[in-house]
Amino acid sequence: MSITVKFFARLREQVGKAELILDDASDMPSARDIQSIWNQATENMRMPDNTLCAINMEYSNTDAPVKDGDEVAFFPPVTGGSYLDHHGDHHGS
């Protein structure tokens, strides 16, 4: 089993790495969900509250199943509105 794990923004700084690959099936936890991937990748560091997770660039819950070849990403919550909220819309109105 091979899983690419990515950390973004302040999580990258807290964990001390931007990306790693978990590729030894014997090291993978039996429950292959996002929480167990976090635990394996960070050596059981506590996941900060409100951490956002994605599998293959789609938002996921921490109990979502992870499969061989998946990319799992962790990033802090995004704040603020969109660019269009403050600068008008681009729909030709």
C-alpha cells in the first residue's frame, strides 16, 4: 500500500514536513482512515482542532476510508471570503 500524505500552511511547519509517502503495508494501521493516516505520518501528534482533510483533492471526514494510491492532504481552515465577494463578480452582469 502506498499513500501520499501532504501537509499545508502551518500544519507543514508544526509537523516539520510538506510531504511523505507511507508505502510499507506492514506499517499501515489496520483501520485505514484519515485519522489513522495522520497518526502514522505524524508519529501520533495531536491533530489540531478544525483541521481540514482531503482525499484525492476532495474534502473528507477523518473517518473516510483511504485506499492504495490515494493522496491525503491536511490543511488548516481557510478564512475570509472569496476574491469575487470583494471585487465584483465576473459573470458579465
